[in-house]
Amino acid sequence: MTSHSSTLFLLVVSTLLGCASGRSSLEPGGMATAQTRPQGPGFTKDSAIEVCNPAGERAYFDRLRCSDGVPLRYKRTGSYGSRNETRTKEEEQAALDQMMSRAALAPGEKDFHVVDGYEVRCGHETVMIYADMYHCPEPESHAVPPGFTLEGG
């Protein structure tokens, strides 16, 4: 195995094992509770905003606005594992296949892409919004988390 292949393999395996945390909302100290966790598109890994490539993630967050229309502040905090957890050997194989391929998902196919987390700040409030950069070509429209607007959308 080449160095690049073994690095990619380790990334895939660690992602499938869920080594990253899955915070959905940040409070002081970085912990979320069921009462404080926002609901809607982007606030959970399985509802991640679908974009194309890292540039698509940045373009989406550059267009996202706070509820008052003011541009928000954001920073990528890392990869947070698979969008959906694998439960069977078949799902584990499907997840590996998706990781190794850039092919579009078939209609109804379960999404096991790795999602990225972004810490998003509007005023004094900070939330985590998840993005899935493996949806190419980029979808024509994007979901907007409640409490935000999308410039030009």
C-alpha cells in the first residue's frame, strides 16, 4: 500500500469507528443538551447541508447570514464522522465504497459521507452547523438552518 493509500485507509477506518465527537450546539464549555440543541437542516450530522467540495462549503457559509441579515463568523472545527452510522457489514462496505468514490448517490441510497462541523457565531450565540461536501455537482438550492438566511437564495 502506498503512503497516500494507507493514510486514506486510516482516515476511512477512524471515521467509520466514529472517533470524532458529534456536538450539535455549543454552550459555554462546548456541551449541548437536548433542550438547547437547535432543530432543522444542518444542526445534526444526518441533516448536514449538502455542498460540493471544500470550496462549496466556504461559499455556502460566506452566503449564510444571521437572522438580522448580518454576515456571520464561522470556522471549520473538523470532521465529525459518517453522516449515518453503519449497522451491518453491508453498510460498512457501502460506506467504504462511498469514501473511495466520487460518484453521486443513487436515489434512496443511504449517505455515509464524512461531514464537517463549522462553529457559526451570530452576535453572542454560537452553534455547530454540519456540511457534507460530497454532493457534486453542487445542488441547485441549499437548505437553510432556522434562524439564518441565505444571501442570493
